Amino acid sequence: MGGMFERDTDIYRNRDALREDYQPDELVGRDEELERYKTALQPVINGEQPNNIFLYGKTGVGKTAGTRFLLDHLVDDAAQYDDIELTVKMLNCDGLSSSYQIATRLVNKFRDESNQISTTGYPRSTVYSMLWDELDKCGGTILIVLDEVDHINDDSILYQLPRARANGNLSEAKIGIIGISNDFSFRDDLSPKVKSSLCEEELQFPAYDAQELIEILQQRADVAFHDDVLDSGVIELCAAYGAKDAGDARQSLDLLMKTGDLARDRDTETITEDFVRDAREELERGRIREGITGLTQHGHLVLYALITLEQQGETPVRSRDIRPRYTSFAEQIGVDPLVPRRMRDHLGELSMLGIVSAVERNEGRRGGTYREYSVDMDVNMVLNALEETITEVGIHESIADKFDQDTTLSKYT
């Protein structure tokens, strides 16, 4: 078969097992959390009114996977009881910011293709009454899972759904809401009445520790790679990096996959720890570039100002001391500088992306607290990602030694 593409199967047996959406038969590394979650779901099997469950924790700690896993089992197990009619509907709220949008999407989830409603144009009360009709028509026990529920700005639906039966909107259906959030502060921002009805059962999924990540990676690696391909220590190293970064299984799995891909590209028989280090650097570089590329023009200017101060040994530095340089960069390209508070928002975003580090300082009784910023990343990587901004603003003297005046940055990476 001398084609252009040939199968290479030396390294991987099933690469898809390292993907985020792969559903293993057993969930490892979350025993305690799943036990508590199971208890919270128990009323469903007893034929009782379900609990409303609120689940929170950072991304990649198994909230959605754990939910799918338990609900699949719950649906199977409920089928054995004649007196339980269980319906489960999952909705990801990413991209949906209002209760109205959520309500229309839910109506459509209960209707067949030919009978969908348009997602705009109805009065809110009409959409809600359609929703109550659909829920009652469905009847039985209904679990509605709202994943990434922190995207919703107005929380009326989070009040209406849990209270629908008590408020006389439903007579047939027993409804339980499962809200999943990546944002710890979302819960604190909910209005008290929503909090009391939505958060009956609260489950927090903490970050994975290195040991739990090893279990998860090992389980996936057994399916993904051929025997004897992984050197001892590879999984441990991926897990150690993962635990250090965010305790996020997704990142560790990405790292293991990138490591396998590098080994495949370099045509080796075994995967060593060196591949893990190379893969991590490559992912890191991609992440920085992506983070920086996604910023607004002002985000770029703030970062450029900070990195030139860093190069002059001026960091860690307060935002008010970054401001003059940021302002002059902005004027250089003819845009109006942002007010100090908006400029600080950009610094906040940069530190959230992990490009900049922010340290709280305390001036004692009179001064209150303030933050000092420095750049947390490899300078050349950052400059490389800022190439366009630097071309527009001009090369600042502090970074002139990084490249000849007449070459562009891209030659220097």
C-alpha cells in the first residue's frame, strides 16, 4: 500500500482513550465525592421528590464525568422499578446567559424535531408556561442538569425550576435540578432565595492530588498505549506536573497525549520522561500564545508595558507605576488609554491566565493592601506572542538587545 498516509500503530492502541470525552467504565480517583453524590441522588430511586444538587469545583476535576457516570447508572437502575419513570436532560449553559434562553432550550429538549420553538420572540411568561406544560406532559421524575450554570446572569430560572411544584406550576412531574459550576464565587453571588432552593445538597469537587491523577492516567494509558511502550516514571511525571499546575485531569491527559504524539512523530519504540518534559514545554508555549492572542489591544499594551519594566529590573511593580508606560504606548498608536480601574482589570485577566503573577502587599494600618505584578513567563515566548503590538508601538529600548532593529521578532524564537 505505498500511499501517502500509512497507519502507524507502534505507540497507540487506542489514542481516543486519552481524550476528554472518553467515558471509562469505572471512574477512578473520586471515590468519596461519588459516594456523597450517590447519597444525594438516592431519593430518586426511592420514588421521592429529588434533591436539588449544586456541584462546584475547578475545571477538569470530574464534575461532568461523575454526573454522567452516576446518572447513566441511575437511569439503568430506575428502569427495574415499575413505579419510577425517570427522565434526565442535560444542558450546557456555555453561551447562554439568560434564564429566558435556558427556558427555551429546555422546552425544545422535551419536544421532537418538528415541534421546536424559536429561541427569541416570546414573552417570558409564555415560555415558562410552555416549559411547565412539557414537564407535566413528561411526568414522573425529571432531573435537569445545568452544566456551567455560572454563565447565567439572571437567576430567575434557578428560582422557578426548584419551586415549580410548590408554586403550583406543576402537578404531575417531580423535578430535581443539578447545577454544575466551575466558579466558586457563583454560589455566593446567588440571591438568598435561589441559594436556599438550589443548594439543598452541595458537593465540592476538590482538585486532584498527584496520587489520584496517577490512577486516572494509568487507567486511560492501559487502554491507549500498547504494552511496554511507557517507561516507568512517565505517568508519575505527567501526574506531578498536573498536580502542580491545577490538579486538573484534563491537563494531565493532554500532556500524556502530547507526549505520545511526540514519540510517534519521532518514531521511537518507547516513551521516556524526556518526552514528557518536551511535551510540557510545547503545550505551555501554545497556551501562552493562545492566552496572549485572545487578549484585547489594551491587554497587549498593558502586557508590553509590564514586560519592558521587567526587563529593566523594575518588577514586581504596582499598577500605578505601570500606568505611565502603558499610557505612552497607547498614545504612540493613537488609542485612548483606559481609566486605571479598567487597566487593572486587564492585569487581573493576565494573572488569571497565568502570564502575570500578582502578589498582595500590605502597607500596614495606613496604606491598606495593593498588588504588585511581574511577568511569570519566559520572556522570549511572551515577546514572540506580542509581535504585532511591538511592530505597531515600536521596539522599546529595554528589549532592543533581543533582536536587531531591522529584523522581526519571529526570527528569534
